[in-house]
Amino acid sequence: MASIKNLKKDINYVLGDVIEYALDVSALKSEPKKGDAIIDEAIETFDNLVAKVNAKNVENKKAHFKALNEELEAKAKGLVEKISNL
């Protein structure tokens, strides 16, 4: 992990791409309500991850940020699977 700044960018780009993918798939399949639910979940995930990144009371920062990176990957993978199942 290079920096907190890069982690925040990764969170933004990854979840932004997930939201864009959800919009595209829901538009193609004419299922906007299901797509909206997934988009809301992605936004909630974004908010939670950024709040965790900004937490000041962390003992081991390196382990904390590594865990956040793994959480981002797992959440994004789960969201993409939900989109694929629309």
C-alpha cells in the first residue's frame, strides 16, 4: 500500500466502475429497481470504507489498511456478482 490517498482513489474508482456497470446492465435488461438497489449498496459500501480509512484511533495502520483493501475487493466482487445475476 503506497498511501492513504491511493487507497481512497482505489475505493472511488472501483465502486464508481461498479455503479457504472450496474447502470449499464439495468438499462439493458430494463430492471432499474434492481439496479438502483445495487447502486445504493455500492454507495453505502463507499461511505463505510471511507469512514474506516479516516478513522484516527487505529493501532496498526498497515494491517488496518491492508484489511480495508481486502474488504474493498470482496465487496466489489460481491456487487459485480449481484449485477451479473440481474
